[in-house]
Amino acid sequence: MLLSQIEEAGGQTRVFARNGTDAYLVKGATSLYALARDSIRAGQGLADRIARLGYGEAVDLEQAYAEGRLLLPVTHPDPEHLHLTGTGLTHLGSASARDAMHQKLAGKGEAELTDSMKMFRLGLEGGKPPAGRPGVQPEWFYKGNGLTAVHPGRPLAAPAFAQDGGEEPEVAGIYLIGDDGTPWRIGFALANEFSDHVMERTNYLYLAHSKLRPAAFGPEILLGDLPAHIAGTSRIRRGGSLAWEKPFLSGEQNMSHTLANLEHHHFKYRLFREPGDLHVHMFGTATLSFADGFRTEPGDLFEIEAEAFGLPLRNPLELPDAGAGQAVAAVRAL
């Protein structure tokens, strides 16, 4: 089952579900967030609760997308309680792209491992522990909160000090924290973990800065288990033409960590188990246009798709004007 949210003419949010081509209104659901909280409190699976509520009229999701009415598939009433986070160096092959960015500046020979390669090797050796046991912790980063979560179809905007704006096609887990602090997984969605790869390449210790950018996810959430093998496509369109395209792989068959291990090392922190909070946790990628030497330009359209997740995630790029300059963030004393 795939779930999405659409903004109706009066501004209200409606939830839609589909098991095939057609999407239907979920009766009585004012938001997926409220629907999920009610399901947890009732001790009922989300799909079962939707079935009990019943379905209303059908909707054309593509038309709603074209009209700009397709929203993030889940939002929090207080956006500061939605957390955007992620893990890196988790996919087979992802270390090679990262290492290529660091190797020349590090000035080391091919036989020597960079810190990125060491981290990747740790995942290969200990990222898939036996069930019920924690494995090695992955690289982890913070991206922002619901204020930086971008709806499908809307621009991913880089700040004035950005040196780059590049896509990262990923799968994200969507989680809601129950009243007792238990993390509940709503499902999975496509995500564009938008980053500044030029800044990161300057020095890998700038990774934290390079990740403090907006991110988009959706348009639909896949309920149930994540397929072990996901084959998708990441594209960049420029002026209506295809400028760059490459397949990407995800799912545990293509990863150096299990999902359970990645989830454990995020939710082991009490900070991330606050009742009512939403989490969008991105699991990483091995595919970047930047690693191929492609440079994005304002107006480029990112498109990420994989069949299991329904509609593709599309977002145009906004970059700062060249030479616009950066205002100093002034702090005043009280």
C-alpha cells in the first residue's frame, strides 16, 4: 500500500491510499500524522485502520502533482518536531565515490585508506550483526527539521554561501514516536538528500556543514517491509532535456548495514525517542552526479524514481546568484 497527502481547494489536507493504479481518499483522515498516532494508540496496524475507515472518491495523483497540490506524505503539526537525519557510507560502492573526492587532497597513495574507506570497511565487517545484537555504528549526520523538509515538486534551494547543490537519491525510513517512547516505522519513501559536495570535498570534516541543507521526500510512503533489492533511476533534466541519468541500488542486498542496525544507532539516543516526534532517516546512496563530474545549474530538475515507491520524486534546483556575496550573521549582546 502507498500513502500520500494532497492539499484540497480549501487548504485542508487529505490522505489517499492505493494498492494499484488508482488512489482513493481515506475517510475521516485529516492527516497521516494523526492517522498514525491513532493507530498506535489503538494497537492497530496502519493498513488495518485504513481498511476500517474505508475509502472515498478516487484522485488523479499525477494531476495533483502537476497542479502543485501533492504534499509531503507526512508532516508534523509543529515542524520543529520533525527530524531530518541520515547515514552515509552504507551502500556497496558508496565509499568509492566519497574516496575519489578525498583522495587527491589527502595526498595519499592508492594503497592507503582514507578515513572514508576505513569507515566503509567497518560497515562491511560489522554492519550486519546477528538479529538482536547491535553492530558497528555508521556515519551519521543531521540535516534539519520540518522547516527544511521540501514538498515534492517544489524547489530545493541552496543558501547564499553554498558552493554546490547536488542530489543524493536515497530511501528514507519514516518513524513516529509513540506515547511511551517506542519508535514506530510508518513506512519508507524516496528521498533527495540534497547536499553541498564541493564544500565536503574541501575537507571531509566539513561533512556536517555540507549536509545542513533542505531535503525532499515522497511523494508516497510504502507500507510494510522494504524490498531487499531496489533498483531505481536518478535523473537530472535541464531545459526539458535529459542532462544526466544513472541507475541506483538500495535495499539490504546492496548495503553494508542492516536496516535494524541503522535504526538502532539512531534511536539508541533518548533525544530521538520523544513522544509524538516524527523522524525521516535517510539510509545513504552510492550514486551521485557530482562523482561523475556533473555540475548542476539553477533550474535543473532532479527526478528520483523506483517502481516500489510509486510516483517519482521531482524537485527543481535553486542556487544562489553567482557573486551575490554572503551577509555576515551578526549576533547582538543583550
